[in-house]
Amino acid sequence: MFTRRALATAALGAASVLALAGCAGAAGSASTGGSDVVRIVASTNVYGQIAQEIGGDAVEVTSLVTSGAQDPHSYEATAQDQLALSRADLVIENGAGYDAFVEALLEAAGTSVPTITAVEYSHSFPGNEGHDDDATATPTPDTSGEAEAEADGHDHAEGDGHDHIEGFNEHVWYDPHTVEHVAEAIADELSTIAPEHADDFAANAAAFVDGIAGLESSLADIAAKDAGAGVFVTEPVPVYLMDAAELTDVTPPEFSESVEEGQDVPPSTLLESLDLIDGGTVRVLIANAQTGGGETTQVIDAAKAKDIPVLEFTETLPEGDTYLQWMQKNIEDLAGALGE
């Protein structure tokens, strides 16, 4: 699946364009690889690491968001980001408004580049519901953005902001099954770009998929022991992982949605959340380590006061970890917390 959709270019602004022109003389330093290296730009280091795993020595990966201190929702692209993307042979984004800065960069670049949009490999993505694995692995290309606009009834016009799809959880990298399809798509596209390395890409993808099977086995172990256990999440980041473990998200939707959007949690919703925690419904609380606020602190403190385990999950890959290592640790932490 390779799409590019024209969203807000205003996010870059005239200043970024001028800054890019000013650093054009250093363009040669943007890549250390030769002309035979496939240049990949990924919105976050999560997708960047997966791409590196599949591409091996045949690719050079630039991840735009790499730090736990950076929030992809509000990330402001730089002139250097624009330069890297302008030279890319392949772009990997999350989509669904999560990393809209990539859309703005693509539009500003004014060139067409193969783009893999991860959300479109999710069974939950509008239009994919009920599809089998093969259908989900090769979704129908949408080059206009109409699918997302129609999915939530909103016109995704310039300046729309995040352009989230109502009712859809965009944090699909926490869904191992979706990531499996994304990895396969990366291998397929790289094989088109650099067919001389196709066998290597296929072998690397097969090894990665084997690793995904290991994650799913660990999730099945949790389900066998703790299916139905209630989990409270300050944001919907880990919900796909919880669903795969057959756990129950007991969070009032207004709570997690408000925190994700940077808004105040309604007082009645906060009270409802604190009552849930106090009432013994919650077995584990999972917080987003990269964002927070007063209401988040309140529910965390309430959970600790009731001796409910509190975990912190992140949106970006911790330094030194691979995707598979990171997810396995998250699963092990979840299993351990449920066992407390």
C-alpha cells in the first residue's frame, strides 16, 4: 500500500522553506550511503527500526521523531526533515492524523514518493473491517485522502489539525498483527525499488514475522490466565496490545480522549474514573510516559494508593531496543503487573 495524501502544508510555513534553501549547500551530508542505498524516511523511530530490520545493509533509514521527549502529535518538522524527505526513495508514516507533519512535508516537496501508511493495514481501519489477512495486507490504494474524510464525516481540508478519524485508534504499532502486515509491505516495496536485494528483504521479513508470532504467543499466555481483567489507560496508546491479550479497557472514553487531545478531563469523568479505581474494577493502570497532566497524576496517585500496579508505556522506541524487544518487554511488564 503506497499512498500520499495532500494535507496541511501550512504546518511547515515560509520560514521552513527559507531555512531549507539556506542549508541546501549541505545536502550531500544528509546521506552517508552511496547511490545504490535505498533511502527511507520514517515518521518515528518505531517504523524506522522496523524498516532497518527488513532492509538491512541495503537501506539507510532516517527517523524524524526519535526521542521520548517529542510528541508526534505536535511535532514541528524542520528544514532538515524536509531535506531528508526530498531525497527519500520510500516514506513510512503512521497516518490517521497521528503524524500529519509527514503529509505536510510530502506536499511541500512537490514530488511523488512511494509511501506506506501503517494504519491502512489495520483490520480496524475504516473499510478494512471483516477483511481476511490477505485483503488487509494489500489494501486498495487511496491517493486522495477521501477514505479518511468519509470515515469520520469530516472534510480534511488544509489547516484541519490532526485530522483524527472518529472512533479509530491510530496507535496501530501496538498491534503486532498490523505491524506484521506493515513489515511485509516494506519488504514488497523495497523489492520493487531494489530487486537485486529481494531475496534478502524476503528473508528478513520472514524472520521479523517469526518474532511477531513470539509476541502473539506471549499475549495468548496472558489471555489464558487473565482474560477479561480490567485495565485503565490514561491514553488509548496500548489498547491494541490489551485487546490482543483479551483484557478489558475500563477507562471512560471521555478520560483518555481528553488527555490525548490535551484537553481538561470533565470533572464528572474524573470522578467516575477515581470511583472505578477505588472500587476494585482496575487490575492495572497504564500511563503514557510522554504526556500527562493534573488528571493523569490524580488517577496514578489513586491507583498507587490502592496498590494497583502502574505501568508506563511510550509512543517511541526506547534507545537501544528493537521493535520486537520493546514489545516483548511491554508484554512481560503487563503479565507481571497482572500477577501482582
